[in-house]
Amino acid sequence: MTHQAPALQAEQQRPDAAAQLAQLREVQALVETIAGRSSRAHAADAALDKAARIGAAYGDALPVARRRFDALVAETVAWAAAGVEALTRAGGSPPAAARLADELALATEDLLKLLKL
């Protein structure tokens, strides 16, 4: 029987930074559509390039910055999910969707700043 340290197991289960930000961008694009805005989604090549830069920046970040990023992205995902759920229950109010999209954009910028991007 082998034994692994709990910290190593937790790190192996954590989704990568680029995937988490990509999911938030997808939610933002959906919410912008509900708000009646044209989606600001980038071309596939640009998105892949940005994902690669995010992954590299996350890998280069100090452990304290990675932990802060992980905590902030988990918090952002939780409130984004709650916001989307509230939007769907309310029938997709465009003003509420616009506000959620704006908040997601600000949160994404904050996450990128943590990685110095």
C-alpha cells in the first residue's frame, strides 16, 4: 500500500488555471447573450494562446499567489453559478444579465492580475 501526502492529492485534483478562466469566460459570453449584448468571445486561436499564457503564468507564480488565485477563482465560480441560476429562475432579465456580465469581466481581470497578465 502506498501513501501520498494530502497536499499532493489535493493538488492533483485541482483543475488547471486556464480551464477555470475559460469556463468563466464561457459563462460571461452566455450572460452577455442574455443581456442582449454581442458576445465578446475571442477567436479559437486567440483563446488557445491566452490559455497557454495563463497556464504558464500560473506555473511560474509563487505558491502564495497560486493559493490566492485558487481561492478567488473558486469564489468567483460559486457566485457566477448562483447568478446564472437566479437569472434562469427570473426568466433572463437583460439588465441583471448585463450586471452579472460586467462583474464577471471585473473578476476575470482581477484573476489575471494575480498571475501578472
